[in-house]
Amino acid sequence: MVKNDRVQFIKRWSLLPFDTKAQSLEGEVFYLLIIHTDNIAHFFHDVFFPFYYEWRKNKKRVCVSIKGNSFQREFLESVLDAHDLIFLDYETPYAFSELIVAPEGRDLQVYPDYPEICREIKAICFAKHDISEARTKNLIYGRNELSRKNLLNIDQEFLKSNGIEQVFLSKLSFKDYLETLASAKTFVYMVGAGVFNLLFLNNEVSVLEINPHRNNSWAQMFGLSKLCRFNVVISNNLEHSSAAAQDELILDSHVNFDQHIATAITELIASHN
């Protein structure tokens, strides 16, 4: 009854008993939340936001199927109250009386009030961790700890002379991640799942997204670009990634830091100031 790529309902009418030794969660209505564990953008766009849009209007406890991704778990525990979350064991069968399966999507813009809801999610996370926005830093995130779409050969002297701090967001705990993004007045990042980072910025933060080959910005396509002062720069100074995964492999290429990128960053900082 809803569009959801990870849930199939199979109804079987039979007098034969099922001997699954299932753990019973019967007698209560739960939401079922099945989590992407390999891509934080898919997790937010496709799964979490459509669920949260429904849950905030009709709050019930949530059964979460997740393969131990600590960052995503910390995010869920920051947005939802701990007593509302039941983390299911991935290998255990469960028996339910009734489940609410939220629809899946991708484009946040189908929800007219999505910017306000995104800001609500950010405010809840910041309040949960007692974090205030103090936006004084120029940050750059080159995805250099990941396997594809890296910003290569970043000129450290350029960063130093322009007061830019390089960050490695995927290595941080969720609280440290929030504190880092709460400090950003400008934010430069490589296109990819890091579009999720824009959730924790605000309308005053100037953002530069670096795209290899052509503009393939999920932020613009699916809505998060509306949460900040968003800009895109396209580079063809590319290097092949052996971990490329898209249909158009060139869109997963690494980008070499060069004068074109440096100029775009300098202009971003100057326009913000």
C-alpha cells in the first residue's frame, strides 16, 4: 500500500504452524524503519525523512532494522526519544500484530514544508547534544578518507593562507560531527553522500559543492540546497577511481585540486565576507 523498496508483504493463509521461533512484539502497533547502511544521503532522503514526516504526526514506537552503523544509530537516538526506538537484531525473526511501513522517496521537495522540518530535525539534534551554532570557520571536506570522489592534492598552504580548516567528517562521532558543522560559516565539499551535511548548516552559510565532469548535485535535485547559500563548481581535472559505482563512472571520479578550484573557494569566502 506504500512505495517501499525494502519491504514485501507475504500473506499466507494456512493451518500449518510456522516454527520460526520468532521473538514476539505482538500487541502494539510499531513503525518499521529499514535503514540504508552504505550511504548517508540515501538513508536521509529515501528512508528517514518520509518516515519522520509521518511519525511526527502520529508518534508510535519504532522498530529499526540496521546493521550496526553507529553514526546512523546516534542520529536516530538524537532525533527520536530513546524509549521510542527498538533496534532489531538483524538475524532474528520477529512477530508483530501490526506494522506501519512508511513510504520511501528521494525528492524532499514533494513536501511543501520540508525546509521547516529539516530545520526542526537540526534543532532537535543540536539541543540533544547541547550544541550552539557559532559560525566562525571556513571548512573543506574532500572525502579523503573514502574510496571515491576525493578532492586530491589539496594545497595545504592555500588552506592556511585563507584560514580554511580541512575536516574528515566520516571519522567523527555524531556529536563531534555536529559540533564541527555548527562552526561552519563557509563549507566546501565534494559532491556525494555528503549532501546530508547541509542539514546541519543554515541560510547564512555559503556552500560550494565540487562536481566532477558535470553538475550532478543531489542537493539541487532533491532539495537540501535550499537550506544554505548554495553554489556549484564543475571540474574536468579528474582522476579515475577504482571504486566507481555509478552508471556514469566519470561521475565517481576524483577531482584534482587546482587553480580553478582555488579561485572558486576564494570567491566563495570573499562573497560571504
